[in-house]
Amino acid sequence: MPVLELPDIEDILASTVESGARNRRLLIKDKYQRQRRKEYAQHIHGIASRLAGVMQGLLISIDQVTLC
């Protein structure tokens, strides 16, 4: 059975970059752990949805795709 290796949560960036007052400098802020987990869950969900859609599109005879 083929296995897809998904990215780890450590692959999600730990900080954000914003422009400062009057766009003169960049502000680098650490993300909260909750935000990183949310972004990771959205990323994995997007990968799974895309994979399921591509599989059903390519292999018309498939009636069901199960993701565990």
C-alpha cells in the first residue's frame, strides 16, 4: 500500500513578519503555539482534500477514498 509522508508541525513557520510604523522596518513576532497548530491542521487538511480529489479525478472507477 502506498504511503504519503506528511510534513511535521516543525515545518510551519514559528514567526510572522509585519511592516512597522510608516513601513520603515519589519517587525518579527513569534506565533502562539495554538496558531501554529491551527495552521498545521489547515495545511494537512488541504493536502488530504487535494489528494482525494486528484485520486478520484484520475481513477474514475474509484467510488471511495479513505484517509486515515
